[in-house]
Amino acid sequence: MAAMPKAPRVSAQWRNVGRIVARRLGLSVFLLIGITTMTFVLSHVVPGDPVATMLGDRGTPREIARMRSQLGLDRPLPLQYASYLWNLAHLRLGTSIRTRRPVLKDLADYFPATLELSTCALLLSLALGIPLGIASALRRDRPLDHAARLFSLGGVSMPVFWLALVLLALCYGRWDILPAGGRLSDFTLPPPHVTGLLLVDSLLANDWVAFRDAAWHLIAPSICLGYLTTATLARQVRAQMLEVLNQDYIRMARGLGLSEPVVILKYALKNAMLPVITVIGLSYGSLLSGAVLTETIFSWPGIGRYAVGSSISLDFPALMGVTLLIAVLYGVVNLCVDLLYLVLDPRIRDGAAREIE
Amino acid sequence: MSTLLEVRGLNVSFDAVRVVHDIDLTLERGETLGIVGETGSGKSVSSSALMGLLPVPPARVRAATLSFDGRSLLRGNELDLRAVGRERGRGMAMIFQDPSSALNPLFTIGDVLMAVIRRHRKLRGTALRTCAVELLEAVGLPSPSHILDSYPHQLSGGMKQRTAIAMTLAAKPSLLIADEPTTALDATVATQVLALLADLQRESGVAMLFISHDLGVVSRVCSRVAVMYAGRIVEEAPVDTLFRAPSHPYTRGLFAARPHLRLPSMLGERRVEHHERRALLAIPGSVPTPAQLPAGCAFHPRCYHATADCNARVPVLETLPTPPQALTGHSELHPARVACFHPVLNAPPQGD
Ligand SMILES: Nc1ncnc2c1ncn2[C@@H]1O[C@H](COP(=O)(O)OP(=O)(O)OP(=O)(O)O)[C@@H](O)[C@H]1O
Ligand code: SF4
Ligand SMILES: [Mg+2]
């Protein structure tokens, strides 16, 4: 009769994993070079002199010239670019013109705040968006579905700053149940710095007061930032779920008498989530890039506000540092998404299907 | 034998368009019934409806009587999805046409198969795995323990259909619905799977509703056949009767499309008239869509025997007044039930 099933051996599967990771890393290097070149060029062709901005009215032409040569801004562009790349390769991102600190140190200070906020926002939207999408698909065209879709419509169409202002006005201004902004209250002692993530650090220090205070401060900005992602996720999950529930293998699973929770939450959900993973990755990437409006309104000392501050003062080293960080983040998130596909989809693991759309 | 499935007046509609009209079906325990018809005649819809597998809405399933194993599956005259849900697996299970889409691509065969065994046989641990291996062996799969850890894309079409059959057997159903289980397979593999199904049916005594558009396939597995056209059963008869004396013009057309299926006795006993042969050669035209059914007998635009009254009223399924043995000389034939005003009683067609 028929031959043995042609399951690739484990070693072959790992070769596939290796190939995909290598390809992705190779791509990332090109991406990084492209992005640094572009930001470098862009930042050097925009009108305006960062040194003049920095010194303001008080800068005499001689002072400005001295400053420029000190910063290396008087050298020819290609040379500046070459030395920039050289420094990058050694993780020397230069010194911020505005804060006069190494850019790397600045990023290390500002990024954890953004990381903490966007991770909370993402977790919130996963926790809300996925169940909402599932419920919506199961109750298709019933009141719950309509309500969920209205909610999602709000998420994708409501301006973030407006939602933030409403949240502030109500939760702080009127009811005073949430703080106005910042990461901690004035009187809360920050936990010892380990990761820069206050929730983690306070847990490590077993400091529940700081933990609760940090969590309390995270609520409003997380909601604000996570609403759009929640809405996007709910829509995607609903659409995918409806599609999957129509598949033969789900009808087969039901026809075999498997219980409805098992069919939905195990056999259908995994299939439905497959394309959604890409969306989650993209959303996380954009959350991590810093939400300027949300961070500004909630006085959140994150990468978005840092970037705004830097652009106002034409702080090229800082801006390029931020851009680089964002590019790296996108690369890392994408790599994680790819790895997740390898874990979840045996067809990709076997190299049978190269990519899912 | 006791009645396993009783269906009276089954109607299925999608968004107010009726697709299945007043179907009656009765299946005894261990009996095999074939459903035959061209594509779009409503075979899949009616069987999926019985399993409660149609999306509600847009589907709406109603019946006058619908009972399985003595239990009613209706609430009022609507299908009770909860009640059907309880019968699925243990009571009735279904094999799908395309095994490639019927197996979940992200889970191993073992994962799903063992989930079914756990659910219906309450086995755990090694007993569970042993049972899974035995089931795969029973459907003729080589190296079963290897297959348990395989994903669907690693198996061939025939192997996939065999695993699907093993999964349904795992639930030990008393009714197996097979919706064109061999259509998507290569001819040789199809023959093997068909033989497997026939064997399993004989051994386990499971009742079977076997759907196909191929009369030849049905005759190998089933003892009785219902012919569907445009959402109705137009003829229902034991296989012998149907093959020796097909009475509905549409059934005759089906045989004409597969001339080698006619039993030698059927051809040898009398001269086939020239114009009858022409009538049998093919069914002209195509199946009407459910939204635009012709009035009266839905077959009348394609029927060589149609008269004026055919598009006035819908013919109902009735036992033929003339016993078929009078027509063919076979004494043991049971009469057919036919929905036609002018059933073909082996006389030359009218007109011409
Ligand atoms: N989900 C659905 N929504 C609307 N109409 C449907 C749906 N499913 C089936 N139909 C219609 O019902 C009719 C019968 O379809 P069905 O699938 O039962 O045909 P079939 O006899 O199984 O044909 P085939 O041999 O191609 O499988 C068709 O006209 C089809 O268009
Ligand atoms: S009822 Fe009339 S149209 Fe319909 S099959 Fe019979 S003869 Fe043909
Ligand atoms: Mg079908």
C-alpha cells in the first residue's frame, strides 16, 4: 500500500529554521544600512543649523564655528557619514546636541518607559481584542457583534489625543481616580534601577507600593494607546475566525462531537490567529516606536517625547539614534513573528509552504 | 431492524431561498442509503443540515419530523442545534469530500484522533494511544504510530481520507454520513477507500448515508438509493430496482450518462427504441439554481416526457402503481417511489 508518510526529519526542520532566521537577519542588516543612510541624508539636507539653535541668540559666529568643528559638522558629508557608520558599528551613537549626553545613555533612559507602556498597551489589547473578536464571530450579526463592531470603529477612527484628553478630563479632572500623568507619583520612591521597567524593578525590590503606583499610572496611557490595537485585533480576529469556522476541518471537528469550547478555543483559534500574528507584530512595532501624542499628554518620559524634543532642536545624533533604535525594534519584532510562525505552523517548518501570505 | 433516522418534510433555506424541499428519508439501523444527484442538487446541504453543520444564519433548517434513534432533534419545527450537537460523533459522524481540507493543518493526526477517543471512549494514557494505533491499523494505514505524529500535509490524499475515516470510527457512530468520500481521490485510491468503507460498514454494522453523483459508486456500497434533483428526492428505490427499472426520467438520464452501468439483463431483455436511446443519451440543459426553480416539476424544462400538467403542479413521491417485476421479469424487486406524473415504465417515451 501507500508509502511511509514523508515527514521531514527533525534535522531538516531545524535547517529550515536556520535558513529563515539567517535570511531575516541578512535582510535586517540591509534594512539598517538603508535606514541610517536615509536618515543621515535627510537630517543633513533639512534647512536649519543645530548649533545656531543650540546657542540661540548668544552665539557669536566664532563660537558657532568652534562648536561646529567640535561636533564634526564642518567636515565633508561623506566623511561624516563614514565616521558615523564606523561609530555605529562600535555602538557609539554620538553625543546628543541637546542633552549633551551620549545618545545611547539617553535612549537607555527613555526607552524603558516606552517599552513598559507599549507592552502594557499590547497586553491589554490582546486580552480584550482577541476575546472580543471571537465573541463577535460566534455571535455574528447579533447585538453583541454590532456593539463590538461599533467599539472597534471607535478605536480605528477616534483620534488618540482626543481619547487621551477625554480620559484625563474624566478620570483625573472629574472623578480623580487616575493620576494626571508621569510614571510615578511625586511621593513614591522609585525602585532601584535594574531594567528601567518600573513594574519589573519594583517587583524585584519587592516594593508593592511602587508597583501599585506604577500600575496605577499605566492605566490611562495604556488604554489610550491600546484602544486602536484592540480595535484592529478585534476586527482581524473576527474576520479570520469567521473564515476558519467555515472550514471543513472545523465542521469535521464539530461533526466528530468534540465539545464547542475545544473546537473554538483550540482547533479554530490557532488557525485564526495565524494571520493575526503579523498584525500583532506590526502593532507592537508601532507602539514601541513611541506614541508622541500619548506620551506628551500623559507626561510620559518615553522615546516619542525624546524624539520630538530632539527634532525641535535639530539634534541629529539623537534623532538618528532614535531612528536606529526603531529600525532595530521592528527587526527584532519581525524576527519574533517569523519564529512564532515556525513554532505554530508545521507547513512552514517543513518548508512546504514558504510563507503565509 | 429498528428505525435509526426518520426525516419527514425536511426543508433547508439560505436567506429565504429554499434549497432543499420536503425531503423524506428513513434509515434503519445498519442500513445503507445512497443519495445521488448532479452537482447543486442539495445532497451536501441536506446531509450537513442533519448534522447541524450549516451556518445558522444564513441557513434555516425545518422539518415536520426529525428523529434520531428515537430522539427528536426538533424544537417546534426548527432544527434544535443543541439536540443535534449531542448526537454528533457518537450518534452520527461525517466524512467529507476533500480530505485535504477536512483535516486541521496545524494539529497532528494523533492530537485530533485522540481527542475524539478521549471524548467518546473515555480512555487515557497508553490505552488511549493504543486505541488510536488500532484505529489507524483498522483503516489500513501503514506504520500507525508514525502517522499519529504526522501533520496532514505530510500525508497523501488517500491516507488523509483513511485517517478521516479512522476519526469517525473513533467515535463509534451508529450513522456514518459520507459526502462524496472518494471524489477528490485518484481512481485507484478511490477504489481502495470505497472497498474499505464497504468492509467497515459490513463489519461494524454502522448505518450509512452515502452521497455521490456516481450511480456506480453508490451501487457498490448501498442497498437503497435516493435520487435528488433540484433539492427534492425524485426517485427512491432499492439498488436492484433502480438499476433494472429506473422510472424517473431524470434517473434514466443519469444512467444514460453512464451507459455501462445498465445491467446486461436490462438491455438484453428488450429492444431499446431509437428515440428512447436518444432521450437517454444525455440530459439537456443544466440544473436550475435554487432561486429560479421552474414551476411545477423542476425537471420539466429538461424532460423528454414533460406535458402541460408538469409545470402546473409539483409531483410528490409515490409508490409506483405497477410492480416492477411485471416490467423486467424479476420477481423479487421491491417497488420504487417516484415523483413524476409520467414515470417511465419501460415503455417507449411518449411523443415523437
Ligand atoms: N452556504 C450556502 N449559502 C447559500 N447557498 C448555498 C450554501 N451552500 C449551498 N448552497 C446552495 O445549495 C444548493 C445545493 O448545494 P449542495 O452543496 O447541497 O449541492 P450538492 O448536491 O452537494 O452538489 P455537489 O455534487 O457539487 O457537492 C446549491 O445551489 C448551492 O448553491
Ligand atoms: S413530472 Fe413531468 S416533467 Fe417532471 S419528470 Fe415527470 S414527466 Fe418529466
Ligand atoms: Mg456536495
